[in-house]
Amino acid sequence: MAKTSVIARARKKPKYSSRIVRRCFRCGRKRGYMRDFNMCRICFRELAGKGEIPGVKKASW
């Protein structure tokens, strides 16, 4: 879980567009971020395992 101050800093509009930091909306993590789902890989795995993300299911072959 990221600190509240770090999350707040990431929400501010940066001076340059290349400084945008995308963070997970649930935990604030910036590494392992997936743009399609707006969350990090860890939160994605949790929610996908519970079946809470529409159109996503665990692969089995």
C-alpha cells in the first residue's frame, strides 16, 4: 500500500506530460500497472480469481 502523500502527488497534473505516474486505483502501486484495467497485477489477480472483473476468467487447458 502506497503512502497517501505519494498517491496525492501522483493525482496532481504534472508540469510535463512525460512525468505522468499511473497508479492502481485500489492500492496505489505504480509497478506492474495494467492500463486496460487501471490496476496493478496483484489486485487484478485477486479480483479475477473472485470473478469480479467481467470478461476475465482463469485459464485452464
